[in-house]
Amino acid sequence: MNTLKKAVLLLILPLFAFTVAHKYYVSVTQIDYVEEQETVQIITRIFIDDFENVLRQRYDESLVLNDNRDEDEIDKYIEKYLTSRIQIKINNQPVTISYLGKKYTDDIANCYIEITNVKSIKSFEVKNEVLFDVFPDQKNIVRTNINSKNKSFILITEDDKGLLKF
């Protein structure tokens, strides 16, 4: 009888492990300074379902990403959202970021942003609050390649800024 209980437990226990869904909320932002072009090129990668959720809550409940409809309208929403949630200072001065567009890869929205006329970088501060307004457990990973130095950090709701000095 004892072996029967163990066998049943071994069969049932794995089922419980898969019934509790744990969702991770994360975005990855890659920031590259291209000195020859005097630009900072940024790619922000966000899960489509999470991004769609926040854009629906903020702008349009019927919005659907990656369905090849209303792309101009979707781009306006994405630009409005990203420029309100990502702020950058270069050499202690706020800079304007320009949204260039997006591309979908599997379940990821790759959003392209650029900062132009950047002669040199002595300090770089990034504030990334993407999805913090909807998912309190959101983590935004920021990877940089500035002045040939690679740095990475994780931003969370309580600590949403990263500062690099060169």
C-alpha cells in the first residue's frame, strides 16, 4: 500500500507543477553609440502580448499588434508610449529620442529608436519605465555599447534609472 501511495504521488505531483503559471515580465534594450555617425541607436525588445496589453489600456482597446492592419495608427501609439517611458540624458543634458519603426520577430516587438547629433559621450543616463505602469514585476534589462565599453544593468520599478560615466 505504501508503494502505491508513492507511485500515485509521483504521478500527480508533476501535474501540479504545470498548473501554476508563472509569467515573467521583461524587456531588453540594446543601446549602441556609433561614433562615426554621431548617433545612438536603440532597439527595445518587448513581448508582443505584454506590449499589446499596455497599448490597449492606454490608447485603444481594439488594438492588435502584428496583424498587418492599422500600422500607421499603431506606430503613433508605440511612439507616444515609448517616448513617454524612456528618457535619456547625454552629458547631463536631456535628449530627444526619435522613433524609427518596429519589426515583429516571433512573439517579440523590436522597436527602433535613435538619437542624432551626438558628438561625444562622457555620461549616459537612461530611465526606462516600459511596462512598469501595468506590470509591477516588470524588469527592463539595458545593455550598452558606448565608447567601446559594454555595460549592462537591470531596471525595476523602484530603481528605474541607470547612469554610466566615461
